[in-house]
Amino acid sequence: MNRVDGRIALVTGAAGGIGTATCRLLAEGGARVIATDLREAPSASLAAAIEASGGAIRYLRHDVTDDAQWGAVLEATLAAHGRLDVLVNNAGLFMHGRTEDADLPSIAKLFDVNLLGVVLGTQHAFRAMKARPKDLPLASIVNLSSVAGLKGSQMASLYCLTKGGVRLFSKSCAIEAAHLGYRIRVNSIHPGIIDTEMARGVADGMRANGVPADQVARAMAGAHPLGRMGEAQDVARGIVFLASDDSAFVTGTELVVDGGMTAR
């Protein structure tokens, strides 16, 4: 199940927890993976995944807010593999705080990564994917949204704005691709609180504001009816499902991986 044998997959934000787990599972499922991130070199966890993949994962430095760099990454992908089958727009930033306190440079950076990066990636993927041979299964674009793209947050309004935008952009692109006959599926995935570097940063901020560490841990776990924070692997499994033919009739929808958080 969830096999992606022979697929050519591009994963942005690959040095983070969800990105690395996704690259590893795609490679284990039979895909050739282009892992990209803004860092000059892969993180230790991604480097280990690359080594374990036996060459199925290749790393490229990539700023998702730069259109020219998107062009270079797609050019390298097509030169090496001849096509692109899967795009995972995973790169993203989090912003926490009062709406009135957000400064313009921080807002611009958040919008550039969380929105512009997804738009640029989808544009380049559409151009590459629509030219794929007709005998191949439909291509797949998976955009990382969040539970914050489904409901509001009292201290993350701008982050919610970007993730809600990713959700509706994904739906619209799914309809557009189908209308134009591009043979591309587009879906969004919505994690809850996942035990990654981003969530640990939020926890550090809460502790810095005087919230006791044990209370922070209980709050993050208790936000999910299943009683724990999510793990990167939980989200990666959902991404691989959306990349595979097990989701062949799934497009324009959301896959919520949140331990029941939004069911309340």
C-alpha cells in the first residue's frame, strides 16, 4: 500500500522534521526524491536519510521564495529524471503573537514563504507535470497547510491567514488542473501540533513567558483527543498516501492529521 515506485518527487523544506520524514518514506516507497531546503547543507537527520536511501534522495539548496531558484531546481530535476511526478510544498514558517504587534518585515517574510513559495512551486510544477506521458498515473501536488488553516487561533492570526490561503489555493488549483486536462491532483494536508523544531520553538516561547514546562507539555498533548502530540512520521504517512495511487480519486480536499483536535 502507498507505494510510489518509480515516482520522481520534490520535497521542499526537507531539512525539517516533517520534510525529512517525508523524504525517507517516499524513498522507502520506491520514489526518487529531490530534497530541497534553504540551508547550505542537509541537517544531520536528512543527511542520515540520504545515506540510508542508497542514492534515492538528492539534496539541493533552494529558497522557495525565489522564482529563479525554482526554475533551476526544476531544470535539474528534469535533466536528471525527465519528469516530475510529485511535489510536496512543505517549506513554511510560524508566527505567534498579537496581530497589532507584527512588524512589516516579519509579515512579508511569513507571506513570502507560506504563500508565495507555494504559488511559485505550483506554477513550476504545473508547467512540468502537464507534459508528462499520458500513460503515467496522475501527478500529485501536496501542500502543507495546518489545523490553523481550518480554525482560528487567538495568537496566530497571520499564520492562520497563510494556512487558510494554502487550503483554498489547493482547492482552486485542483479544479483548474482538472478543467485544463493537466492530469494533476492537488490536495492540502493539515497537521495538528507536531513534535518538530517549529513546535519546540513555540514551547520555548511559552516557557519564556512564564508558563511552567510541565504545563506546556500537558497543554500541547492535551490539545489532541488522542492524548499526545503528533510525530513527523504521522504527517509523512499522510503525504505519501496523497502522493500514491491509493488516493487516485482524491483531489481538491484536505487530509487532517491532528489526533482529533478539530473534531472538538
